[in-house]
Amino acid sequence: MNQTRPQHTGLEGRIADLIAPGLESIGYELVRVTIMGKQTPTVQIMADRADQTQLSLDDCERISHLVSAVLDVDDPISTAWTLEVSSTGIDRPLTRVKDWNRFAGHLAKIEMDVPIAAGRKRVTATVLSADDTAARVKLDTGETVDLPHHDIRKAKLVLTEDLIKATETPSPPN
């Protein structure tokens, strides 16, 4: 698994492969590509700034222009589509190894393709770390488990006071 790029498959993977290099060249990192709807699909792009500062509306506009241009040229979607660009938010998805490591100590809701711990596919656990093959978490039972990246359907941070404090950006001095 790539440390700085999310793992996508199918059309989402093709779009991710097309846009990630361009985003990286202008100081952004791709967090997630999601395609929603059938008739006029919405391509949802979630990104971070490479410097880990908060994504602004201007950043989203810049990303939108780049992604639109790339997708207009490569045309991976044969029908009309809509583009939506957003920041990750505080309760962000965990899609890359670096996200799991950056948010170690925080709670995450995780949905698995394959059952873990007592046959559960959905767990809330404390993030411990990750490597190229798995994310390591501590379940509410106290058990530590490794979750193979390829078995994780989706994972996102749980909004807590600690997470809010950890993600607050200091105000610039007056």
C-alpha cells in the first residue's frame, strides 16, 4: 500500500491514478475518490494540503480546476458528470497509511469486508499505527488486532474533544 495515496479500484482507481500526480505537483494530496449516482454521477474528490494546514475554499477551487481539466482530457466517464471537491473534515476518513499513523491514539469507526473480533464487521477502536499491509487498532475489549488494508471497507475518525483539540490550528499572532 502506498503511504501517501489511497487505495482505489475500478473507475475510482482510474480517476485517482489520473489526478493524483497533478494534485501532488501543486501541493495537495488525494485522500479519496468516490463516485455516487448512475444517471449523472457525482465525482467526489477529498484532498489534503501536503503541508497539513487546513484546506481553504480557494484550495478547493484550484483542485476543482485541475481535476476538471484532467478528466475533460482523459474522459474516463462516458456520460455527463458533476464534480464535488471537499476537505476531509475533522472526522476524516482513514484511507492512507500516513493517516492511520498521524491519528494514532484517536477513535475510529471501521467497517470491514471480512468479520473480525467475535464476528463483527463494524467496530469502534483506538488507532495505534499502520504499515504497508495493515492498520493496528485496540478494540474496546482491550484486544489489539491488525486489520489488513485490503479488508477495510471504510474507516473514519470519531469526532471527540481530543480530536478537535489535536486538529485545531493555532491563531496567527496579532
